[in-house]
Amino acid sequence: MKWAVVVFPGSNCDEDAAQAVREATGDAVDLVWHDATDLSAYDAIILPGGFSYGDYLRSGAIARFSPAVEAVRREVAEGKLVLGICNGFQVLTESHLLPGALLRNNHLQFRCEMVELIVDNNTSPFTRAYQLGERIQIPIAHGEGRFHADPETVAGLRNEGRIAFRYADSPNGSVADIAGILGEGGNVLGLMPHPERAIFDWMGSVDGRRLFQSMHQYVEEGLAHARANA
Amino acid sequence: MREPTPEQIRDERVYRSLGLTDAEYDLVVEKLGRLPNYVEAGIFGVLWSEHCSYKSSKVHLRRFPTSGPQVLQGPGENAGVVDIGDGMAVAFKMESHNHPSAVEPYQGAATGVGGILRDIFTMGARPVAFLDSLRFGPLDDARTRYLFSEVVAGIGGYGNCVGIPTVGGEVQFSPTYRGNPLVNAMCVGILPADGIVRGTATGVGNPVFVVGARTGRDGIHGATFASAEDPEEKERSAVQVGDPFLGKLLMEACLELIASGAVVGIQDMGAAGLTSSSAEMASRAGGGLELVLDRVPVREEGMTPYEMMLSESQERMLVVLERGREQVAFDIFQRYGLEVADVGRVTDDGRLRLIWHGEVVGDMPVVALVDEAPVYERPIGPDITVESASIPTSLSAHEAWLAILAHPSVADKRWVYRQYDTMVRAQTVMGPGSDAALVKVPGMDKAIAMATDGNSRYVALNPRRGGQIAVAEAVRNLATTGAKPLAITNCLNFGNPEKPEVMRQLSDAIDGMADACKVLDTPVVSGNVSLYNESRGLDIQPTPVVGAVGVIDGIAKRLPSAPAREVAAGLELWLLGREDDRLDGTLYGELVCGQPVGDAPYIDLAEERRLHELLQAIAGAQVAVAAHDVTEGGIAAAVAEMMIQCDVGGEIHAPVEMELLGWLFSEAQGRALVAVEKDCAAELARLADTHAVPARKLGSLGATDDVVVRQAGDTAFTISLTALRDAFERAIPMALQSAAAGASA
């Protein structure tokens, strides 16, 4: 399978995401500049962390107007996998590809540290390699990571199993301790923690690997299935 | 407003407001052979400022060792470069941003980070790490809390956004910095050993470009302001404003441009902006530059040549390209949405010539601006008498242990560093909280080790020995992780050089640092001097800050500063280095007496070097589980820090012949604490013996939940690990929190 990591001006975790994909899956990854208008050649697309367009106006607010995000929108409709990490999650909510919004942390500071997450869904294409209820260690690094949505939306997310990860001890005041959510079709995941920073032993955790491996396995199975039916 | 005429500048002594003394003005007239006009006088003023010319420190800085087989680029360029083997090199430098940070702490700190970042990538290096060395007054002061919080936010605001991890540094608090905080930022970058780019403007006729941000009226006189005035009187308008997003784009574009091979020379427009970048690039090439100022992109209408030349607008670079390859640059900068303007060309007449509206508005010999800037042999005060003092032991060991761990200089800095992105780039092997940071070289089983240190208490008491300790501590931090130290950078933060006693401190401290650099084989490859750190007539304690860089081949060999909790119980604790019970220069002494007392702590540089080699051997043989150096707060603090980090108590044994209180809190140098498995203890002792370093089993981890101190077979006292942890972890958050509560009440 083939991955794209979209690079916006101000993205700064693009190389990290590419390194993680290569290491965890051995797949090919392209870094794709934000002016790309066609991403149909890719099986999975990552919107990486960073400060796209300087986070001017609001985090992710300008990136949603970029050609690459328009292309992402089309691939989402096609059922492709889209993973938004940190700033990428913010871009996805600003683009309404995911519900809710990400507000300033409740303590008003940037926060970078290893946190414990609880896996709340292990059937999605992104989380199938985890155990349900498993506690995993993944670092965060954000100033605006407090997930917010109205109670109905949160209830909907919960009932539809679209809360992928919750914080064991919320570092930012997110509603329902939400760390990552799935889109309606299950093929979009946005999360504030950085799985690409939990790949090697020396990073202090390797729990991020399985997220990329889940995606790889899901796509490869789909491709194998398509080949069998061809 | 009309600019003063050359005659008015002379007659009304306008040059004084531009930072020139009467004698310096006369020298300018002599060098030019005529009266300087306003823009020329302004240019001389900034280039001959302390900040740009190092006129008070230059004669002393020459005593630093600056060469060695590992040095690929020594001082004089934008940054120093050392060889780390396997075809790779590391560029690094530290720079002060004290004065701006005292006035506008967020932007002062942010632009300090942005400026040092540009110094690194102009060398052709990919920046991979920041470290910050900060000094503030006591946290019981509301303004200090404001400065501290905003400086930390500013560092994070810039560093997090540009996507370079802040992996280390230190923060110390002392009344000496109440009116004059110190903000020293260090950046480290990686480059191929044969890929160094220099800041030279060579090749007659080659075009010169200004790239990045437009030039505005901000920061005019930042360099002279940094050198001459009292921070109490400083104006915020002279402080620049940073834009990390633009800084990030500029970095990516410049690295891409450098990789294209079209760059002849490149330089950051830092202090004194276009003036220093153009003059320094021409000076290094031994040539000249002609700039057409009408072509400089500006933020507002009506900017004068004076304003354009002296603006310190951030995120700008001066680039000399190979003639005929301009399109390469245009294409790259356009992709990043950055402005690029052809503003002039390289000449061979040795002049910096400025053209505006078709007229020559400035014409100065480059050598006069840079190479022939005044150098002062300022009067040096008498030798500082140093006496060992008998320090009252009025604080019990138990009280002192808690007080030291709760002292904000020693206490847990998590409140600070969790506001920094310490892991972006996904190469951080060991981050803040470790003795030294380790950042992996991508794609190699090799990491760069980095640390900063500099204890002004020691330098205030005994500048020479304090200087030795500043280097030894920073370098020891590297060795403690198992890394091989390679070189250092430094920031010399001192008071007013016009006072002979300050010059004595500076001169002696430099001698001490040079002593240590020679013995430890860590030459000085870059650095910065910040003088006039004073407020209300009081100079700060002399504060040389050292940034040390080393390399570790094979990251599995690394030694963390504490064992993991799961393996800690049952480990033996060993002390490497000599026993000592003198309280000279200790934090204990300062807590008891309210000020630094006695001599600086003991140091022997030969012993220090043997310890560093031993630590590398221990790491190389993978004999130990963890290592932590013994520094401020002595063995007591080192043991507590290790036990708090692994969350396992233990016991330690004091030698019979030592006075217990002194032994616990002595800050004698050249020592480290090592955690080792029982089976490996004999091998550890053997290695110590072959390196001629004293080694003794100090105690063990895990037999108790508390910390038990024994002497002569008896339990001297027991202290609760929980109490130590609370003191250590809560000190800084509480100091800031109770203040916030007080403010809202």
C-alpha cells in the first residue's frame, strides 16, 4: 500500500509520521505538498502535527481551504483512510470531516508529556491491533487539544463507538476525556496524541506502532479482497 | 523629522545617542577621513557596540583554546562545528537575549530562540535541538514570576512552532538576577562534515539578496541598547517581535537553497540587522558590498536608510548567490511564499557602499567597521581574595535536605519543560530531566549529547575556580550519560565592564574556563558575551554559562539518570570520586548565611577528566544501570533525585571520618553516583581502579521505602522519600500557584 503525508507550510511532524509508517509497516510514503489537488493514488493519507499556516486565526482554520484538504475530502468519500494527528486533527474538525472542535487546554499552557490512553474501540481500521480497554502510552504535545462538542454529539460519538481513545487522566480538560474520534464512515481518525512518537523502545513506548499496523493490515486485506474479486 | 547633519552630529554630540564615545567618534572621523553622516554614524555605533564588537572582552577571549582535531569550525562564524564521526558534524552556538527579555519577556525569549536558530541553519546544518539556560530572581517577587512564566512561554511559543525540540537546559534562581534575568538560548544542528556553509560575500559581481520578512521600524538600536543601558529604563519599542511560522518557512527554504549549491554565503540579520550582516560578510571575504536600499522590501512607507540599516526586524537573511543561478532561489522562495529581493552586489573595493534614490548615502571601509573596531584593555581590579569559611551548621541535615530539594534551582523543572515540545522530530532519546539530553542522528546508531551549566555562586566566590567548574559541570553532564565530550560554546554574562572588579571577574573566569577546556579537551568553538548585566547600579554575579556537546556511538550504551522503577530495587549505589565534607560555596551555605560563602567547592581538573573517561568506559562496557552527577545540593540531592525518579528508597553510608552534614551537602566536583547490579559491582570497581578514580559502595536501593543515612554502622537518621518528593516536585508549581491565588484574592 501507499501512504501520503500532507505537508502544509508550518507542518513539523511530517517527517516523523513518514518515519513511523516506514518503520511500523515497511510501506512506501510520499510527502505531498499542500497544493496537491489529487491524492487518489494513495491508500492512506496522514495530516501531520505542527502549526499549519502558523495556526493563524485558529489552529487548522486556514489549512481547511488548501487544495490538499479538498483532495482529502474526496478520498474520504471514496472510503480511503485518513489519519489526522494533533494539528491534523484540528484541520479535520475545522474541515467538518470530524465533529466538534479543539479548544485551548483548560490550564492555558502548552503541554508535552507521555500520557496514558484507553482504547475505547478496537474494531476500526485504525485500532484493530489493540485490545478493547487496553491502556497504552502515547505522548501529547499541544496547546489547543481540549476536545469540545455539544452533549448530543458526544452521546452520538459514544453510542456509535466513535470514541477511539480516551485519556486515563485528562491533560487538557477534553469533554468525556476524549483523545481521538472516528468519522461517520469509520475511515477518518483524528487524535491529539502523537502515535509517531511511540515507535521505538528508546522513545519510551512502542504503543504507537500498532495504529499504523492496523491501518496497513486493513488496507492490505481490502486490496487482497479486491484482487480476489477481480 | 530631518536627520542631523554631519556637523550637527559633531557639534551637538549626537553620536553619543548612537552609542559612540567621544574618543570613538574621533576615531570614526579619522578612519573615514571626513565627518560621518547620520546613517554612517549609526552604523559605526552599532558595529562598535559591545554586543557586536566584543571590544571589552576580545583581548581576554583569545585565551580560550579553540582548536583540536574534532573542530571543523571554530569561533568567528555564525556557529562552531565539530566532527562526530562517520561523515557527520554538529553545529552549535549559544547566545544571550538578556536585555530584551527583561523588558518584554515573551518576545525577548522567542526572538532569542529564533536568532540562534538562524545562526545554525546558515551553517548548512539542520537544527535538531534547543537548550535554554535561564536565571531569575526569587519567585516570591511578582515581577519575577511574570518574567519566568513569559520567558518559558516565549521559548515554547517559538521552539514548538518551528518544530525543533527543546531538550535541555537549566533554570536557576538567585536574588542577584532580580532586576536582570538571563536568557541564554542554544541551538544544535546536524550537517555532513563536508557541508559547512560560511557567511562570506565572495565573487565580485555576485548578487546579494534579502530574503524573508520585510524590514520594519522594530528593534532599531537593539544592539546598542543591549550594551549600554539599565534595563529599568529600557523601552519595549527596541525589542523585536518574532514570527516562528515565518522562521520555519525561512529555515526550510534556506536549507533547500543551500542544498542546491547556489549559495556563496549566507548570514542571519541578527543584532544590527542589515548593517552587521553585510559588514561581517564582506569582512570575512576581505571585499566589499554595494547595497541599493530602494530595493529592500519594507513594511511601511518613508523608511530612511538609517532605519533600514539599523532595523532588527526578525526572520530576515542576507544571501549571496552565484551569479546566473538566481532563478533557483526565486523558485524555492516562491514555493514557500517568501519574499526575495536583489539588493546589491559583491565588490572588491573593500567598501560598504549604500545607495538610495540614486545617491551614495553611505560609504565606509569594511575593515574600519569590523576588523578595526576599538579593542579595550579595560582596567582590571586587584586579585580577588578567597578564603575558606567555617559555615554555621544551624540547619539540621533533615531540614536542609528538604530545603535544598525545594529550592527552585534544584527542584523539579517539569513545570517548565512540559511547556516545551521535547520530542518533535521524533529523535529525542533522553530529554529534559536527564543529566544531558541525547538526540539521535537520524538513520544512525549515534546520538548527540548536550547540556548547559553554569553556577554563578561559585564564580562570585572564586572566579577562576568557578570558571573551571562551569566547564567541568557541563562536560561531566555529557560523560554521565556515557557520551564522549567534544567541545563547548558559552555565554559570558557579566556586569559593567567599566568597573575594574567586573573585569577581574571576567578575566579570571575566562582563565578558569580555559584551564578546564584544555584539560578536558573541549575547545570553545563559538560563544557570546553579554556585559552590562546590572540594574540600579548593582552588577549580577558573574555567570558564565557553558553549553557542552558530545557524541555517543551506540544508543544502547546510554546511562539514564535513574534506573527504571521495575529494576531499581536491589541495585547497589556507588560513589565515584573523592569523599569531601567541606561546605564551601554550597547551596547549604547560602541557605544558612543568605549569600554565597567561603571558597568555591573543590575541583581538580585531572581528577575530573579521569572521572569522565571512567564514566564513558562504564557506559561502553554496559556495567551500570544509571548514573547521575553530584552537583548542587551534594550527595544528598543526587541520591534523592535518583530515588525520586525511580520511586524507590534506599540507604547510604557516610564514611566514619567525615563530618556528616558536610559530607551530605558538600558540592565538591568530579563526582558521580552510579546504580549498578550486584553482579557488576566488581567490574565497576576494577574499571574505577584502572582509571585511578576512587570508588566506594555508597549504599543500595530498595531495602526501605525511605532514605536511611548510616554512619559507623548506626542509623544517623531517616528521611521520608515522600517528603523529599513533595519538596522536589511541588516547589515551583506551588510558588507560581500560591501567587496566582494571591493575585485573584
